[in-house]
Amino acid sequence: YGNVVPRSLVTRFECRLDGTLVAAADLYPAIAANPYLAFWLRAERAGTLAFEWTGDHGFQHRETRPFNVA
């Protein structure tokens, strides 16, 4: 009935502020097809947020954004 499609899941999320880990989550298959992650961050100074997703088959994606404190 066709080819088996290999599993391709995001298994970990990390957020760092200037290199310091501020939030992390281990994700498992039963969580959701498209999980929504939310977290609070209290910071005293501006910096750079780095978001990293890792998963099956060596998947890795990283985004960075400036973070300002008002």
C-alpha cells in the first residue's frame, strides 16, 4: 500500500537569552501534532533571544531575535 513515511518529530525546544537557558521543553509524540509553547520571561536588560528546535533525523532549526526591556 505504498511506502512507509519515516517519523519526523521535533523532540526538544530551547530558548536562551544571551546564551543563558531561560526555557526548555522535551516534546513527545502524544503531546500534539502542532504543539503551542508559551512561557514567561523576566529580564532586567535587553539582549538576544535564541530559539532552537531539534528533532528526529538530525533536524535542527535556530532563530534569533532582539529582546528589549521597557
